[in-house]
Amino acid sequence: MFADLSDAQNSALKSHHDLLLRWNRVVNLTSESSIDRHYGESLFVGEHLPAGLMHIVDIGSGAGFPGFPIAVLRPDCLVTLVEAHQRKAVFLMEASRIIPNIRVVARRAEELDESFDWAVSRAVSYRDLAKCLKKLARKAALLTGAEDPPAELGFVWDAPIPLPGTRQRFLRIGTAAP
């Protein structure tokens, strides 16, 4: 699948992919036409996180993006996938059974009483992120469209990083404002 990954990493992503395709027929996890793009974008996020052990929370993980590929890419990091929809959370639990650095939490992110080094997310509205982002982490990496993150998130954002092969999708890295 991905040339820069080990056979074990590719195998873990392929297992996730195969399970996702099976479950997606019953539980609408994500658009099948965008699945490959989600893997690439998620790995792109993982490559832009700093080196070393970190605790990462994926807010609104859905089918596991971007958190699942980040956990596979970065086995030195502990990744918590947060998903409020119970059927999606069950999928995540099944998909991550053999990935030791993933934990699944079947709750709304704003209900968590934990702190993490980094928060990551894709396809979660800024309005929903405003309820929890600054509470959960001091650093964030968001996969977004062209719209700039609002001041209500309480973060100072670096210049947006265009995602490879796109014109309207960006990685936004920010630090919680004091």
C-alpha cells in the first residue's frame, strides 16, 4: 500500500481497510470513494507530528481517520480514538484489537476529563471542536477545507499546509493561546 511503511505497518492498514469495506456495507462509516485519500492524509498528519512519545486524541474518529493510521505509523505514540456513535466505536474496537497503542473511547469528546499532548481530527465541525479542543490538548493538527479555523477554538495557527494532490484541503497545526 505505502512504500515507506514496513510490511507489518502495511499489513495493519490493509486489515483495517478490509474490515472497513466489510463494515461500511452495514454501518455507513465513510464514503468508499474517499477511503484511499483518508489513509494518505492521515499518514501525512502523522509525519508532521514531532518525534517522541506522545499521547494523542483523535476527536470524532469515525472510521478511524486520522488516528488509526497515525497509531500504525507512530507505534511510539499512544492514540485514543474518541467516537460518540456506538456502532462506529464498536468498529474501531474490532479494528484496533491487535494494535497495542490504540484505545477506543465511546463517548463525546467534550465529556472526557483527560488531557493529551496533541489532538487530531478530520471532518469535525469547528463548532463541535470549540466545545472540547482547548480542554483536551495544547497542540492540535486538523485536516480541514479552505475555511480558516475560527478564533473561538482558542488556538494560534501556523500557516496552513496544503495536502498533497489537493487545492482545497489543508493540515492546520496550532497551539492553544495563553
